[in-house]
Amino acid sequence: MEYKFIVTGGGTSGHINPAITIADALCHYYMSRGDSCKIIFTGRKEGLEGELVPKAGYEMRYIEAKPFPMRPSAKLIKAVKALVKGRRQCGEIIEEFKPDAIIGTGGYVCAPLLLEAQKRNIPTIVHESNAFPGRANRMLGKKASLVLTGFPDQEDVFKGAGKVVCTGNPIRSRMIGVTFEDGRRELGIEASQKLVFAMGGSLGAKTINDFIIDCAGDPLFSDTLFILSSGKQQSEHLNAKDLPSNLKIMTYIDRPEFYLAAADVSVTRAGAVTCAETAAIASCNVFVPYPHAAHDHQTYNASAFEKKGGCVLISDADVAAGLLKPRLRQLLDDPASRKAIRENASKLAVLDCDKRICECIDSVIDK
């Protein structure tokens, strides 16, 4: 039997990468049963999805979509016109492709497709990765056949949905099962060497970068090796500096699982997928939420870990003020605390997330 899905999600990698991971999981799930699976995506050509989805090997159908402003303005008229045109385009795609279900992972680009599918009584699935749901998902999820959440206790947010299930967030399979020993061996670092790993995402995080450089140059951390994934926006500026010998800077790290596993302490932002991956690795993590994230959702993500003892949470402003430095030194000198954080983080990991998502989606398909 052939199963067909249209997937959408855009604007940020936090929406697009889960969409691609879900698509990959569905293809594997149905093929393992002896069925076939065909998936296409919709999105904006000029959006990040227009770059990442084709790279992942999926067909992309381009549609019109614009964000709705928070307050009435001239942009509202443009957004409404784009929505009308986008829905018409999505209607034509649905008529041609005849999907069994529609899947959205967030961002305003989801609205034309999910609204059109809901009008036609086609099963719609929303995946919300953050602990604080985004505006588009909150709206579209209320009439969805199924809402899948990365964090628990979101049933009240999605009242009206057919079903709400906490499945966790989909992560790359290579993030699962990597141990401290694996990481140290891969990186060629002695087990006794204190190691701090930091990354602020593909573009980087100035506060985290500045903090790591400051620590590496401080005699208080002369026994510690620092590895920093600086991000492409700041790499040239940082590499031009006279840097401490115990600091290694890379613009981008392709296999972060080895660094997260090998580090005594990791310092990262708190995007939903980052949180899920650090839990899968069971890293001792310091989360520094991005202060300008929509609805401050990264703080909500990190708070879910902090409540369970699975991380250290500190604001961007407090890091800039120097408050993390003594806490970091304390962690490096306290293996029992690091072990407790690792164990608590691992309890929050959902290692069979792909299977849960696929089984839930399959349950709402009328076959």
C-alpha cells in the first residue's frame, strides 16, 4: 500500500529540521512494513525551507505565505492576500497529490496548507517542539486531528484537537548511544582532561563566545580545555584575536554528539531540538536561552529540564554579567553534581520518539 503525506514547516531550522526528521521516519516506518511512502513539502522559495528541504532529497512545492502582524497595519492586508493565494495553491497541490494526511511543524508557512486541509476534512497533524507553543501551531492545532508535543502537559493549550500526545522531539539517530568514552576517543582527549564544550547554534551566540574566551584566558581555568563552536557570523572576528592556548575554536561542528558526550560541561542555547539531543546524550548542560526567541520559548524549554534537575539554567544577561564563571568552576570540581545532572537529563530523553510519532500519525489515517 502507498501512503502519501504533505509536510510543511518553515522560517527557522527549529521548524524545518523536525519536519525533515519526521518525513525520514515515516518513510522508514512504512517501508519496514513492506509499504511505500511518498512525501512532498510546501513552503516559501525564499525561506530557509527552500534551501534545506531540497538538500534533504524531498520535492518542494512553493507557495505564498506571509506572517500576520501582532497589531493591525498595512502588513495585515498583504498577509491576508498571501494567505488567500497560498490556500488556493495548496488546494491545487492537494487535488493533484491526494495526500492521506498533512503534517505541520510550525511557522506561518503552515497556515495555507493546514487550513485548506482542515476545510477538506483531510487529517491534519501538528508537531509542536517547544514547551511554549508557537502562535501558528496554537491556532492550527485547535482543529487538528492530532497534536504531537515535544514537552508534556500541553493538553489545555490545544483544546479542540482530536488528540494530544507527548511524543518528544525527533532527533538524529546518531545522537543516541554515544558515551563519554566514545566522545573522548573520537576527539583524542584523555579521560582525565577537564573539557568544556560550547556552541550557540549555526550563527553563533556572542554572549556564549565572549564567556568562553574570557574563561579560557583566566588562570582559574588553566586546567581546562575549551572547545567552542563559534558560528559563521563571528568566526572571522574571533580567529583574528590572540587566543589562549587552551581554547580551540571551530566555525561549525558537524558531529556535535561526540563533543556533548565528551565534555564535562556543555554550554548551549535551549532550542527544542538541542534540549532533546542533550538529553539523549545525557550531557551535563548549562542552558543559556536565546533572549530574543519568540515568547521566550527557550527559557520555557530549559525550565522544563531545570525543574527535574537536568540542567543548569542561566540567563543571557547573567552570563554577560559574569555570574556563570564561578558556577562553571564549581561544576568542574564537583563530579557528583555533574553525574546527577546527567542522570536527570537522561530521564527526560525520549529515545523512541520516531516510532511514537509514526504510530500516532498512522492511527489517524483512514485506510
